[in-house]
Amino acid sequence: MRQVTCNHIDNPGDLKEHSDLCDVCIKNSGSWVHLRTCQTCGITLCCDNSPNKHMSAHFKETGHPLVVSAQEGERWMWCYEHQLFAKY
């Protein structure tokens, strides 16, 4: 049975400010589609629809589970660990 809630989404704390660019893409002359901001360390990286999927790589490297959309007008979060989505 799939978990329907998680402690990361239920208790996100103060949401981190986001950047308007993926620093890793900028360093490597890459591009992105959308951006996500890690709620553990505050880094903003590109999404899984982007060529390099830097935020997923960040989760795999660090274990930081919770991200929020950094796109203007979007108010949602995703927990990589529990594979859960929630609007806020």
C-alpha cells in the first residue's frame, strides 16, 4: 500500500527562497525547462523534464528529500523519498 502522507510534506518548515536559474546548467552551458528548490539546503536546480535532471541527481547524492517548484505561480512540493506530491 502506498503511503499517503510523509513527515517532509507535513512539516516542511519555512520554505526556502528560490533562484531563477540552475547554477549547474549555467556552469556547464546547459539549459533547463523548470526549476525546483531543495528545502534542505536551498539550492535551485533543474527538473526531470530538463536534459540534465540536476535536482534528481542532487537528491541521489545528498538524500535531501523535499523540493518545491521555483516556477512563478506554482505552489507545490514533491518528496523524492516518499514519491508524494502536495499543493500548498
